[in-house]
Amino acid sequence: MSDQPEAGVAGPAPATPGTPAGRPDTPCVAVCSTTFDEVCRGCGRTVAEVAHWVSMSAEAKELVWQRILAQGYPRRNK
């Protein structure tokens, strides 16, 4: 048995510099909904945070992560 992933099967995404180990770069859980307010019901980010995520600094992203984790996000189906 090999530690290498099977051909054609993607392994875990590489860690993004500045993010804690094991945490994805984005809190997105592909359950996008801002139907009733400006906060996504899946990840807990505001519409502006979602729109600007790729251009936010690591420090700004960390502040968002701290807030959404404290609020019980991201909400993944288990």
C-alpha cells in the first residue's frame, strides 16, 4: 500500500501560508445563501467578505475566521 494518492484523485489542498494547519483558506461550505440578510447561512461571512475574500490580507481573513468560528460557523452538513 502506497502513501501516494491514486492517479486522477486529488489529495488535500496544500496549506495556504498564514493559515493555521488543517484550516482551509476559505470557510466556504458551498451552502451559499444570503436570502434574508447580508450574512451567508453556510459560512457566516458577509456579502462583502465573500466578494473580497481573495484580495483580503491574511490578517483580515484571520479576524473573519475568529468571528465566524465564535458564532458557530461554518455550518457543514454531517
